[in-house]
Amino acid sequence: MTGPALGVETRRVAQAFHDRVLVCGIAPVNRLEAALEEKLAAVRALEITPEPDFGRAFADALAGVVAARPHRAKIPEDLPAATVRAVLREARTGRLGPADVPAVADRLAGAPREIRIDLAAELLHAAAPDRLALLARWVWNPARRTGILAEFGGDPPETYAGTQARLAEIRLELGAIGFPSASFAAVDVLLALTYAGRLQEAVDRSFQGGGIERLLPGTYPLAAIVLGVRRRLTDADR
């Protein structure tokens, strides 16, 4: 069966679920998903965080945006709390959607545009995780045609709206094979584990069994890093 909109292949989703999720164990993956939900809730709470506490809370939220690591000091200096609150509010109330990711990035500050794209994606996703999937560059970069989304079949989407539709199809397929969620968190977990698995395989091939690869984190901790939740998990280094 192929999804009706953009061609997600059921076989590929099921294979990724088998190869990436089940091999980690349901309990660890459930913890990964719970840590992600906790992270999203922390970002969402920025909309109502009291002013004296905002700086600390925003710094904590930025720690969960892996791409922003080199800019975590500069972004809070240049990005007013009012802008962050407004983006979250507008996304929560349906005034912002996937097509608005570039425009939201333009409203942000303190980092190069590609980093602001990732931050915009995180803010929109956290504000309405039941409605808006994560559109960060590691998921799919429409400009460079890179990311893990092509792993699941169909022609690569050319827009953020198209990416959103593809992710919505994956969410439906996951629910059908027994990995549902009330939000897009299950999709995030599947994509992160798949992305991390591909990275791990590339490292293994590059080192060709020389032993150095054993010093690098495995698929599960790599996925926790990609999702920005490693510090929230006691088993992230397993």
C-alpha cells in the first residue's frame, strides 16, 4: 500500500519500525518518547513563563536544539522574549503552519539562517505537537534535498507544507502498525532512530572495523542527541 498524497510506502515504515524501534526495546523507546514530550512541554511553557524566569527557561529550551549549540549564548541576547512568546502563541492558535517556517526564522535572531530554521521548526512543533510535525533540517531540507525523510519512499517534497504532509502519512502508518501517539512524538522517535542508525552505519563503514567506532555512541544515544533529550534520559548512554 502506498499513501495517497506523497507516496509514503507502508513497507518502508514497517521495516524502519522493525529495524530501528523494536531492536532498541519498547521500554527504552517509550522513555525516549516520554523525554521528548517533556522537552516539548518545556518549550511550550515559555509562552507563559514569568519574565524573571524566562532567560533560564529559554536557555534550557535551547539546550534541546542541537543545531543551536554554537549560538546558545548569542541567541538569548538578540532574541526578545516577546518574539518567542508570540511565535508560540500564534502557532498554538493556528495562525502559523508549516509553510511559515521560513518567515518565522526571519523573525528570530542570534544565529545564521539555517540555525534559525531549526529553531523555528522546534518552536512550531512544540507549540502544537498534535498538529505540526518537526520540520528541522535533519528531517528534510527542501533547499539541499537532504534529510532522512526520503528513507520512507516517494518523491522528495519541495516545500515545508509538503514535508508536513509526508510526516502526517508516516504518523498514520505508525498508528496502523501499533506505534500510535496523540502527537507527532512517535514520528520524531522513528525518524531520529532511523537517522542515527544511518549515521552509525556510515561510521562503521568508514572505520571498517578498526575499533574507533566503539568509542562513539550507539544508535539509541545518537537518537537522544538528535532529539535534544539525552540529558533527560538515565539510559541515554546504553
